[in-house]
Amino acid sequence: DIVMTQSPDSLAVSLGERATINCRSSQSVLYSSNNKNSLAWYQQKPGQPPKMLIYWASIRESGVPDRFSGGGSGTDFTLTISSLQAEDVAVYYCQQFYSTPYTFGQGTKLEIK
Amino acid sequence: QVQLVQSGAEVKKPGASVKVSCKTSGYTFTSYGINWVRQAPGQGLEWMGWISAYNGNTNYAQKLQGRVTVTIDTSTSTAYMELRSLRSDDTAVYYCARDDSSGYFDFWGQGTRVTVSS
């Protein structure tokens, strides 16, 4: 199984500042047939299901604010929120869909400083 | 609009079975797959399995193999997840989630809380 490891476990950022969450996979998730990284990011607020933000490592889902961006390749990925808003307080998960079993990172809790 | 609406909360005794439904609308059911993901209290997300709504092919997490079955009813655009021989550590919120067979989950159900307790 591919192990996904996020860092940090929790993060406190001031409103308007940049937040960066890291995700590392235990093996490359670069899909050779399309040269895309099989990595997605989700946001989960308390009592709600996860919401997909980013897929193929860097493609923003329709309707997701452009302050959210994804980057990285191979085994190392980042989710960046360029200017933190109050509504961004949530737990963020990365997920690899390169191979089953699909696996998630342990989550990063993002709070306001 | 795409919607996945799940059945209500369940309380089960150890050793029993539970069957959760996921009724979909707003898209062509057979053009997508349905995944099941669970989340134990205060914990992260665990993928359980997938079914193709096109041909019924399935793929399960090995740790649940033999205890979980995912099925579909194309006449009602509904997916089902049955988990048998329930244990206390199966207590979780269970989610269904749509994918286009790429493996990322673009729409999720609201979740079904399953509590296993004697």
C-alpha cells in the first residue's frame, strides 16, 4: 500500500497570510500514461463530508477559490492557501489515486493564529 | 445538480450486519463509479472499496475483504454497502463518493453514522 504522510499535523496561520501543507507518498504517484500525478486534496469542516479542492495534483475543482493551489510531483506535494480566510479553518487531507487501496494522509488541522 | 443521499444512522450489536444506501441523482449513474470511505470518530479517512456503476466490477480494501460487499441498483441509481460481522472498531461515519474511474472523489454523500455497541 502507498503510505501518505502529511506535515505538519496542525498549523496556525494569521488571516491574510499564506498556509502551506505538505504531503509525501511512499512511492511515486506519477501516472506514466498521461504524465499526471495521481494526487488529490480535500477540505473537511466539522460535521461535513470532505470536499475535493484539487485533483491531478494541481487542477483546481470548479468553484474552488483561486487562493487554493496544488503543486509538486513524484512523491512530494503541497497545498497552498495564498491568503487565509476565516472560512478556510478545516482539516485538509491528501489522497493518492495511483493504485488501490486508495490511501489518505492523516490530515492537517488548519487554524487561525 | 449532483446529489448523493445516504440512509440514516444505524446502531448495531457486535456480530451483526449493516447495509447503507446511497441514492444518486443529477448525473448519468452508469457513467461513474461509487466508492465507500469511512471515518472513525476523531480519525482520518479510510477507503473501503469501489464499484463500477457501468458493469458492476468491484475492488475492495484487503483488510475488509470477505466482510464488505458493494452493490448497485441501476434502476434506482442507488449504491449499497453491506458490512458483516461488525466489531466495535467498525464504529464510524460511512461515506459514499463518486468518481469517474480516475480515483478521485468529486461528490460525496452526507455520511451515515454506524455505531457498533453491545
